[in-house]
Amino acid sequence: MKRNNLPLLKFFALLFMLPGLGGLVFSAMVSTDYLQNLPRSPAPEVERMVPRNIQGIVVYQTPQENQRLDIMEYSSVAIFLVGLVLGVVYLEKWSSVRQTEMDSDLLEESGA
């Protein structure tokens, strides 16, 4: 891989990792809010019938709340993992470019 492409790869790794991490933090905040504000028993009159286990405590939410939080959590994890994989690829490529530079420097020194 060319040395010029490494900053671009690093940029995209961070571009995915940071929002993914932010989304995970935000979903944890929403879960904490649910834990504090949602009922601990089913409430059919307000359609809170879907159970969610948060830190060992079961709260009941609407199907829309459940779907919204699930999408938020799963998409944040997916985005973070894409960034993590790109970060690992970046580190591997950076390491191989660095090793190639060191090898060429050693060859120049031994040939001189």
C-alpha cells in the first residue's frame, strides 16, 4: 500500500469508530433513562407491554421504544466494528510500510 493512502485509511477508521462509540454512549444514556422512568410492571393502558432487562431490572416499554433502542444499539455496534476493522487494517498497513522503509534504509547503509 502506498504511504499516501495511510492517512485516508486512518481518517475513515476514525470516521466510523468515533460516531459508533458516541452512539453506544447515547444508547446507554437512553437505557439509563428508561430504567429510571419506565414502569416495572406491564402497563397495557399506555401500551407498555414489551419487557427489557436493564442491569438486571425488567422495565416495560412500547414496541416503538423497543425498536428505536434496538436499532440505535445494533447500528452503533456495527458502525464501531467497521471502524475497528479499518483501524486494524490501518495498523497492519502502517507496520508493513514502516518495515519496508527500515529495510530499505538498512540496504542503503550496508551498500554505502
